[in-house]
Amino acid sequence: MLGSLIINRRRSYSITRPRKSRETSSENLLGWRDPEYDSEASSLRSRSPSPLQKPQQHVRGIPVESSDSNRFANHIHSRILQKYPFIIEMFYWALNFVAYAMTKKLAGIIYGRGGHHVTELAQENGINILKLEHDSILSIFFPIGEAQLQQFLLNNHKPIMTFFNQIYSLVHIPGTVAFLSWYYYAAPSHTTFAVARRTMTLGNFAAFIIFCFYPCMPPRLLPASFGFQDTVRQGNAESVWVGGANVNQLAAMPSLHFTYAFVISCTFFHHSGFLQLLQGQRTPGAGARSTLRMVGFMLMGVLYPLLVLTVIVATANHYYFDAVVATASVTLSLLCNRVWLLLLPAERLLFWALRVKKPVPTTGQRYGTGEEETNERVKVTVV
């Protein structure tokens, strides 16, 4: 987390800079307009305001500027956020974790406070998934059983199995956070980054709803007669991400591991520039992107989800069908990711209540397409 803040900091910005120099800075000469609102949410408004006019938003009668509250820009907490804008992404991620932690309690409330009924239902759902995969016409798509794959690795390739256990336990959350940090830095614009973030978040919440109403026991917790072993919760692989008090052990469907992996895969393909090349489009930074780098991103886009799929099945944490549902969930989330824009007024109200100005993202600065550079060009045009 600390590394993410440092990498994505605003390098030319000083928290303790004198007020006089701040007032002459380009960031205050022209109010920054939230790209998520101005470029994405225009389709949600009946009319678009003039680019030279600051439209007013009203949430419960409180005026909230669409360009954020510049009058709070000199507050110390605003300046800290301007220096380290990735803090906002960390806040979003914290909200995701809180929502996930609630799924365990909500499932217990829905199906009984004792929890025994939830466990029995989750076990029944897990067994039904195995029957659907291997005792129906769908079995042609799953030629190798989950238990077969696990036993093959345990009996013949224990070092690989140990490696898979550690990937599942120790890489999932830190790796995903590292991806978000990297793409916040590497994306050509914050609008592009926001699509990936909103898609991942919507995939999260879709999974959270399923966890509450369709508890599913992972294969490793099924009765021993099904042939699975719990290899993850061992001393050399245990971590807070799989053994914490807030971890929902009955949330196999869909796989969040594969949800994140598929989003990352799609992002790699988009960032490679290959799809844009086929369409004859030029993306920011494309001139410096070699063919080898393009191929590298495409290979990672293929290999990473395959690795995660193998890991989650071999460790008996998920069924194949969990990944299928995760793929469908991500696809729908990508198509519907703009739904989060409906919460922008609430976000603006929160910033207003905290007396803080929303920071200008640093995404795209190294390509000369960051919001600050865009605002500077607009300022020159206006002048």
C-alpha cells in the first residue's frame, strides 16, 4: 500500500507549499472536472452544460459543484489527497472488503442464526455443482474431475502443489492491489482505469449477493468420501486472506480469485494495444510500445487466468463452474459498469461533508494525457 502511494504520488506538488504560490498554480486557475462524471455520465443527464460553465449538483438540497469543491483545496487533508490521490482507490477497496465481510453475517441471518442450516445448504449446493459438472450433459466440458487433478498433483508433483497453495493464500489480495496500483500508473487515462476498477467492483458486489443467497461449500470442506483434501489451511500456506475471522468459508460460487483474474486478463489485452491496432486506433504511449511488449501483455492475458483456474481447482477451493459463473459475472459487469456513476452525487456529498476537495488523478501523466495536462491545454485555449 505504501509503495502504491509513493509510485502514484503527484511529484510536482508540495503539501506545505505557501498559499500565494498555490493560488497561481495551474490546478487552481481552472477547476478540475471529474472525468468519470463529465465523460461518462453525460449520457445519464438530459442536457450537457457548457464547458465554460460550472454546473451545480444538488443532493438533498445541498449544492455540490461538479468540478469538486475548490474552496476546500487549501485544507491540509485536501492537500494530502492531492499529493497522494491513490488514497481514494484504497478507500474504495476498503468499502469492498467491508461489504465482503458482511456476507458471512447476512447469510447467517437469512438462513438461521445458528449457522447449521447454512452449512448444510452450502454442502448440498456444492454437491449439486459436482453432479451438474460430471453427471449431466455438461460433463463433456469438464473431462478432468477436480478431485482427479488434486490427487495427481499430490501424488506426483508435491512441490507444485505447495506452490499453488501459497499462490492461493498469499497472492490473491496483495496481487490484485498491486495490479490496481500498476494500472493506475500505467493506464492512458483515468477514464480508462475507472472502467477496469468499476468492472472489478461490480463483479465483487455481484458475487457478494450470490454469497448471501447461494452459500456454497468449497470442495475441500466436503465429506471425505468425495476425495478432496484441504491443502490450503496448512502452516506453510495459511494467511489472513484464507483464515481470518471475517473470511466467508462458504463462498465458493462464484470464484473471486477468477473474477479478479479475468478482469486483469481483459485489462492486459486492452493495454497491449493489439485490439486498438486491429481497429486502426493509436493509443497514448503506443509509439514506445514494441511488438515484444505487446505480445508479452497478450501472453500474460492468457496465462494468468489459466494459472489461477488451475490453482483454485487443484487446491480444492473451487469447482470449474465457479470460474464459469465468474466469467459471466465479469462480462455483465463490464457492460453495466456505468451503474456506479449513479453514486457520484453521494460521493460529492461525502467530500462536501468532510470539507475536502477530491484529488486530481495522476493517471496518464507520463503519456501527457493526465487530467492536469488536459486542463492546462483547455486553459490555454480559453485564454
